[in-house]
Amino acid sequence: MTDISTTSPGRPRRSILTASAEMKRRNATEARFRIYGLVAIAISLLMLAAMLFTILRDGVSAFHQARLTFPVELAAEVLDPKGNRNRDEMAKVTTVGYQKVLAKALVAELAARGIAEDGVSDKQAGELISKDAAGQLRADVLANPALVGTTITPAVLAAGRVDGFLKGRVTLETAERDSLISPAQLRLAEKLRDAGLLASRWNWDFFTNPDASDQRPEAAGLGVALLGSAYMMLMVLVMCVPVGVAASIYLEEFAPKNRWTDAVEVNISNLAAVPSIVFGILGLAIFINFAGMPQSSSVVGALVISLMTLPTIIIATRAAIRAVPPSIRDAALGVGASKMQTVFHHVLPLAMPGILTGTILGLASALGETAPLLLIGMVAFVDNYPAPPPEGFLDPATALPVQVYSWASRADPAFIERSNGAIIVLLVFLVIMNVAAILLRRRFERRW
């Protein structure tokens, strides 16, 4: 092997096999840059892990709920005084009457099992039952009047503080300063748990129940929010995808290149960078104040989200169309295909993976938007399910991110737990949509 040397005017002879000072500085700079990149990635992963750990730690408990299981006698003289089993007459018995029935049954079961706690009256023992339990029992009895006069063993919701005690959120020390629960009641709850009358179970109602008032955090659910988000995403999909894909095809394949199309392209790029709250102000001014559309409805939310998502879909679709090699177009035109045939028979099928990916990711981003929905009134308390489509599109509704905001702004810690649980549900939906984008891209991807 020959040791080749380099010479240049005014410089001493040196071998290229020996690293120069300049080469050492260059290698050191490259090594530092690599370290900076690794540190940045590590910090990002640590922050992501901390965020996910916090959300999972505080939100997983929302998927379990404390319930009391004890026999309840549905006395006919209380629930159906006239004995006609007529729903209209039975409906005159309010939830207050059913609450007394539940409290009386719980006290009787405690006496039968010999469970007692000093300082806890019968009234305080009945307060361990959620205020929502009476409403659920009333609905069951009105749906099936034959239950009157029988003894059933329902699993009724426990009060929010009792649920928090089982999950470690409420302690005997905090109960001393709490006006809603006392340490003696918590000790009674411990005895109920040991006796098998109180247990934490999987909470399906978290996915089906509507929102609840501040006095019943244990009954709050995501039912209306899930349905409202589904309605909005369905309308956004119908309104955005055809318009966005058609606009992209025209701008990329058919539109003449002049100052007008340049202005349109610049404005599309600018709209994609506009803060989402601006679209909320626009929706409030146009769709609600000017057009008079119902506030807090799914259709208004879908229109606002569509305006915000459309530029993103157009940009992603144009990038996918532009990625198709020009040789594909030239070959199609060379064998006699028209411009329309070239686009729809050759360009679009090859661009489909990118179009689907951009569309799904745009919809996933829209699913998590909160600010524009707050401005159009979707933060309102909604405890009634919207009707089936198309009438339900005009009914008041809420969405997952808005429900998270609403629960996080309430004082009761049980709502904070539920807001983290709703975040987990939202993240699951986002992960599903991203996985779907990857699978669709691989499914339709073609090699050329």
C-alpha cells in the first residue's frame, strides 16, 4: 500500500492516511451533533412516558366503579299504592321514594348481618348509596312493573366518596375535613367491603351513561360525547373528503398555472396554519349568529371542523398526487389515453395510499380539537342522547375533547379521574385511526 501524500502551494506535505486537525474538528462536530440528536430523542421519549404514565395512573380507575349489592324489597304499598300496576300512576313516585326504599333495604341488610359502626345513623348509612341509584331503580321498575312486590338484588352505585375510598383517592384523614363523608361512614364502608356487599366492578356505564351533575360524579359517562363525536366525524368525512380530493385533483392536474391559482394555493397553505380558535369564531359568526343554526349541535361542529380540516386534506392529497412519477402520465398519454383517463385510471390509484393516509390523519387531528367547539357552545351540559340521524344532527350534543375539558374544570376529584379516563378513550381512538392509516397505506401501496 502506498502512502499517498498531498502537496499544495505554501503547505507542507502530509499523508491522507493521517487525520488532519480540520478533519478531527469535523468528526468531533459530527459526534456532538449525533449526541444532541440522541439527547433530544431521549428527552422526548421521557416526556411522552411521563405524560402517558400520569394519564394512565389517574385515569385507569375510571373504568371501575364501586357498587353495593344487597336485597331490596320493592314494596307495593310504597311504589304502587293503588295496586293497578299502571305506569302513569307509578311514575308519580319520585326518586325520593325509591331512595328511601334503597336506604331502608341497606339498613335492614346491615342489621341482618350484624354490621354496625358507632356514630353512623341509619340516614348516614343510606348516604353510602349514590343519588343516581334511585333513578336507575325507578327506570327499571317503570320498564317492568311486574317487579313491584318482589325482592331483587341489584348492584347499585355507591356514593362518589365511597368509590374514591376504595380507589385510595379518599382517606380517613381527608374525610375529617369533608362535608360529604365522615370517617365513621368510611369505616362502615370497609366493613361492607369485607362482608362482600361493596366491591369495585368494571364500569360499562362509563361508555354509555350521559354526563351527570356535580352531586353525582360516580354516574357520569361518555355516552353523549361518543355519539356526538361519531356524528361529527361522519359529517366531516362526507363533507371534507370529496371536496378536498376533487379540489386537489383540479389544482394539481387541470388548473392553469397563473396568478389566480397561485393565490389559491397560497391561501390554502395559510388556512392550514390558522389557529383553530379562529375557525370557532368564524363558525359562531356565520353558522349560529347569521344562519341561525342550533347552538351546540353536531352539524355546526362538523361544519367548523370541516373548514379547519379541508386545507390539511387538500395539501396531503396534492402531495400524494405530485409524488406519482411524471413518466406514468407520459406513458398513459402516449398510448392514447385522455387527460381524464390518465388521472382517474393511473394517477389516482397510485396516489391512493397517500390520500387515505392524509385523510385519516387529518380526521384524527380534527377529532381532538376543542377550542372551536367551545366557541359554538358544545361545552354546555348535555344529559340527553341526540336522536338517530338525520334529526340527531341538529340536537344538542358534545364531543370527547369538550367532555374532557368540562370534567377537568369541575372541582370534585372524581371528575378529574373521569377526565383522564376520557383522555385514554380519545387516545385509543387516535391510535386506531393511525393504525388504520398505516394498514390502508400498505394495502393500496404499489411499486413502480
